[in-house]
Amino acid sequence: MDKLVYTAATGLRAHMQAQAAIANNMANASTTGFRADRVSFDRIILSDGTSQLSARAPTSEEVRDADRAPGAMQQTGRPLDVALGDRDTWLTVQGADGSEAYSRRGDFTVSESGTLQTGDGFLVMGSSGPITLPPYESVSIGSDGSVSIVPQGDKSGQPQVIDRLKLVSSAGSDTVKGLDNLLHVRGGGTLPENLDGKVTAGALEGSNVNMTEALVDMIENQRSYELQANLLKEAKSMDESSASVMRLPG
């Protein structure tokens, strides 16, 4: 009986986590560079000494990963917008804890202090730390990720390279998407720099969320949740029936 209740309870928890992931995808269907949360249920094999039992104990990290398919590219003409063509190439940003993290969001802005940051406020990293732009007349980003400016007051109009976007490759690395919507190396660490990485200036990569698939996933997940809830009710009914059999007549 305990095993039946455990199975039903863990199933309910897993489907609640899946529903949260699907809802997050739908809410970010128009977010630049967003990678859809992907729910993945892995089987854990337990042994009771005589046979193997299939069971699972999902955690938030287990069900949260990212669909790595690229989103649609949209031309914007804005000099601070960049899109990454290669699905394994990522922009390096400074995470909330100060460590390296990785993003596909290329809608850059310049803060009042001159630092380059993504649309969601994370500092964009260059070859030696966060990229800082001195006062400028104009700014541009090359296909190799080089950031150039025409300094303020410079009448020659000649751009000067001040830094280069730190582009990295996730190919062959064990990475996971975090609750901050950034990519992280599982267990810590950093991704290798991709010296051949390319960007497309004046364009943005959209979200890769497919709303039709997300709606279907939500319906299927809701039905599975109801089945797990019915299993829990059945376990309760069986427990009450067993208790009534053991009850002595008074």
C-alpha cells in the first residue's frame, strides 16, 4: 500500500512540475532567444534484493532542461542586436552569483555606467570581463563578435574595436538550463570558447516555443495528472476497505 501511495504522490509532483514548465514556455513564447523548458522523466532502477523495481523520484533539476532547437531569426536593423546561427554557440554573460552563464538573448542595451547587457539585465562578457563602452558616436558589432565604436567627438568616423563578445560552444558538454533561463555547466565549470563563432548583427533570434505543441502538452499533462489523482483516491479506498475487514465487531 505504501508503494502505491508513493507512486501516486511522486507522479502528482512530477506532473505539477511539468505543468509549471509548460506554463513558463507559453509565457515566454515571444521572449527573445528563449529556449523552451523540456520535461524529461528518467527511470531510476531500485532493487529490493530479489528483483528490480522501476521507480523514480523527480526533482526540479531533473525535469528542467532546454530544447536546443534554434528560434526563427528576425531582422531588426538595430546595431546592438545580434543573433546566433549555430545552435551550439552561446553568449557568455555574468550570472546573478557572479559566475559565467550562457544566453541566446542578443537584444543588447547599454547601461548608464556604459556596460553592455542583455535585455533581461545580465552583463555581457568579453575577452577579459564585462564589456564596457566608453562614450561613443556610434557602435557596431561584427560577424566575429567584435564590438567597435566611433569615440565621442571623433570626426574621422573610423571605428575602433574595444572588445569581442565571448562566444562559447556547448557541443559535447553536460549543460542544464537553470531557473534564471540561462544555460549552466552541470556541477559547475565553464564552456570552452568558440573562436570560430559567428553572429548576425541587426537581427534577433526569437523564442523556439511552439504554441500548438505547448497547448497539446498541457492537455496531455492534465489528463495524466487526473489519472495519478484517481490512483491516490483508489489507494485511500483500498486502505479503508482493509481497515474495515480488520475491525472487530462490537
